[in-house]
Amino acid sequence: MSPKQLETHYDAIIVGAGAAGLSASLGLLRSEAYERMRGDGREPRILVLSKLQPLRSHTGSAEGGIAASLGNIEHDDWHWHLYDTIKGGDWLVDQDMAAILAEHAPATVIGLEHDGVAFSRTEDGRIAQRLFGGHTVEFGRQPVHRTAYAADRIGHQILHSLWQQCVREGIEFAEEWYVSDLVVERDDAGAAHARGLVVLDTHTGKVHGIEADTIMLATGGAGRLFHTTSNSWDLTGDGMALALDAGLQLEDIEFVQFHPTGLAHTGILLSEAARGEGGRLLNADGEHFMDRYAPGHGDLAARDVVSRSIMAEVDAGRGVADPKDPDGPRDCVWLDLRAVGHDVLEKRLPEVCATVRQYAGRDPSRDLIPIKPTAHYTMGGIPIAADGNVYEWTGDARRPVEGLYAAGECSCVSVHGANRLGANSLLDACLFGTRAGEAMASRIEGTAPHDDATAAIPSVADAANLRRRAVDSLLTSAASTEPSDDDAGAGEDNAYRLMADLGAIMERHAAVRCDHDGLIKALHAIECELVPRAERLTAHSDTAAYNQEITAILEARHLLTVAQAMLSAADARHESRGALFRRDFPERDDKGFLAHSMTGPDRVVSWQPVAITDYPPKSRTY
């Protein structure tokens, strides 16, 4: 749908309609500040922008569950959840933020239940919980049933329930609108202030400049940087690139989690719930090898440990080929679900079973399943405080960006550190999304109501005009430009080919393992080959309305922006920690690099201390 009447100014704009964006919308509307404003006769103007129809948001693909120490199966304690989150993040987690995550997790899950999420149930009617990698009792002693689930469709349940609540509240959506620019101004002291957005209505091809008192980015991750990824096609790092292009920073962007069990050569995720229900990883010799790498935790060790263990087996010659390509590379291992049993698989893992049957042509109750690590989650992103307010790191202090908020995978509140603990992503999005919405409402309440007679903000209008000319150029070139002999083949290039080439480069030099030489090769290839190609791209049709290629070109450029920041940050971190494994610096270095990387648009990396409150770093035992 499109807005009934697009305004030129909104009190709040939320970009993204996944779990974080929808949670923020509800948090704003349900806040005490919003109720006070309505009581005073003030009705804030709020708009949710999404480049997809909301129910297509990537949240819907989450399968395994959402973590919370409910204690419905066995005794649990949020302090244990906090510890597991910190340890899973290899001590790069800000412990004060992780404490908020763990302590408020039960209330968040119960709130989702009240909003209509149909969780799976125990026999006595309570929310069911399952085992998940890295979740333990008594500070790492043994695994615990902590992950609330809805079979293996928890993301689908959460997305639909939150969206239905937003529709019930009458929230205004602008669907299939693409944000191309974030407008940020700086005052004389250098402090940044968000002023508005430039957006492309893909239905009409028209570009709009929209002013806003508060803006929230909830645009998801950047998994499309890699060829093999569990992420949907729309996760192109838009929010992160918007921040960089606006002169802001990204935090810990070098940390990308590879999920161990991607279905061979498709990237399609087979949920960690498969191992939580008893699935085991086997090498070509039939050995259950994870007990060698993570004694006591085995297949339920943290995701980075399992991914590297799989790659170590492949490097040692104990990998297997995809049965659909028996003469292909032996770069997979087996996932064995046969002992789980047909009935349990169909009841608790229906999506896993359907995926394996449809895309691998195998029966998980009888056949071994070929899997390999797949790019899954971006731990770093736009730096935010506990209330979702975006900030800049000045070298010795945090400086808030007035009016700008973020939540979900595009952000970094640093609860995931160097490696996200499984089942914490939905929790992060829902909990900190809600907090951001509440903070936005408080800011709106403290801001004078907008007067329609107020002068327009020149920077927003200027940015919109620049973008209109850029889009017109893409369309005009499509109608009038033919490739020259000096640029043979340029007319055959397109954004999709460019993104595929970027994915291959990132896969080769930055997936699971990397080193300085490979990172520099990737940076050189991007800067000298892909960026010039991206600048030459034009649409192949001169029609503006419903021209998907315009959006794809902007997405490709966003991916290149994020890729350069990611590779620069990875090269600056001379250690191995969590999801980042450097062959040339294989050990963790707490003395030199127990710090958050802060990468600016110039790709210069500075360092911010980690907040350590309760648990000093120690070596990981799995």
C-alpha cells in the first residue's frame, strides 16, 4: 500500500518493517509519552517505510527460536543467559547492554505471546523451550532448554503477529519504497543532526524528500555480500551504507557470522534447532568430529566454533561432495538427523524437512544431508546506545546523533560481540526495537509540534534534487547510450552480475577465514574493478515506474560501500576473535584488541573500549 497522502514532514519515520521496525512502531504507539501527547490533543505523524511488503521481511525466515530464561523445562537464570551471551561473543560484548538483553528477555517473549505469537507448548500448556548451541546452566556447566520456539517457524509467527498488531493500531505504511539517502547536518560544534530521507517510490519511479524529527533505521543485515548466504535477496546493507554515506561510523563491522548448517551449495539455512533436537555432524569417515573440537558441547558449541571445525575437516580431506554433484568439490560434511526419528522431525522441524526434500531431494529421516557454512548474520552495524539512539565515537567519548535511531541487524548495541549467540537475534530486534520506539516517543513529546508553515529544510530538498537527477541519468542512459568499442561489453553489465562478482570475491577472501593478503586483494578488486563498474551501470529500460533495476543499482552500490568498510576493519584487527579468524593472527589478543572497531566513511578505523562489568575475559573452552 502507499500512504493516503504523503506528507513532507513526519514526527517519526521508521525504515524497515521486520521485527525491529514493527516492534519500534508498537513501542512508540504504546508508550506513556505517546499517550500523554494524545491526551493533550496532539497526534504525531508516523510513517513506516519498507522496500518490501512487510510480510516478506527477512524476519519471517527465522526458524529456531528466541532465547529467554523462562525456566519452563528446567530451572534457569537470566544471569546464566547473560554469561552465555558474553562468552559466545568472545568477550567483545558490552556487558551492561547484554544484561538488559538477558534480564528483559522473559518479559519480551511473554509480550510476544500476548501479541498473538503461537508458541509451541509443553504438555501442561506453558511455552515450550529447546536446546540451542551455547546456552548453558551455571555459567557453562551443561546445556539448557532456553529457546522458546514455534516448531521451526518462529520468525513467521513473530512477523505476522507484530504486523497484525500494527494494522490494528492503524499504523501508516509506505510499502516498496526504497530509501536512497539519509540527510544529516552538522552544527558549528560538529555534532550531527538527522533531518530527513530521500526515498524512491518504486511504483511510480518518483523521488521524494521527506523531513522528519526522528528517524529510525531497521533495514536488516548485509548477507548479500557473500555468494553463499542464508539471507534473502533484499539484505543488501542499506541502513549501514546510508550511515556511512551520511558521514557516520559502523561498529565491529568485520564480524560476520557463518551459520554451520547451510544446505550444500544453496546457502539455505537448516535451523540450529536440528542439532538441538539431536542432529549430529559427521565427516567423510562417518566420525562425529565435533567432540574433538568442543568436548562437552559437541554439536551445540558456538556457531563460529562449529563453522571453523567444519572447514578444518574439509581442509584435512575429510569433506564430502554434494550428492547432487558427486564429481564436485568435497567442501561439505554430513548432518545426520536419522536418529531423531520421522515423527519428531515432522512435528518439531517441518520446515527443515520440507527444505531438505525440496532442495536436496533427500529424506532427513533416512538420508545424510550435505551442509556447509553459510553467511548468516552481521554482528556489527550502526552504533547505538541502550535506547536505540545512534552515536559517533569521537576518540574518547560518545556523541549522540540527534534524531537518529536504529535497531535490529543493521545496528550494533554490542550484545552480540564477535559472534552472536544463537536465538538472540529475534530477542535483540524485538527488545531494543521496542526501547527505540519508546525513546522516539519521548523525543517527539519534547519537541515543539511541527507547523505546516515552517520553512522547509534546504538540505533535504537539495539531496532529493540530486537523487532525481541521478535517477534520470540512469533512465536517460538506458534510452540513448550504446556501448562503445573502447568499453566493449559495458552495455551487457548489470547490477545482479556485479553483486554476484562481489559475492565471489568476498567468499574467496573473507568467508570464515582470512588474512592480510586476501583482504587487500579483495579491497583492490572492489576499488579498481567493481566500483568503476557500479558507476557505469545504467538501467536497461527508460521507464521509471516499477523499474526494479534502479533499486538493484542502488543496492549494489550500497553493498560495495559496506564491503570496503568490512574489509578495512577486518584488516585493522590483528587477532582472531569470534567469527573473525585471521590465519596470520590466529590468537585472540585481549591486550591489543579487546575493543570495538569504529570504521568511518574514509575507512579509517578507531577503537572504543568494551564495557566489562561482571565477567572479565577468559579463554574459551569450546
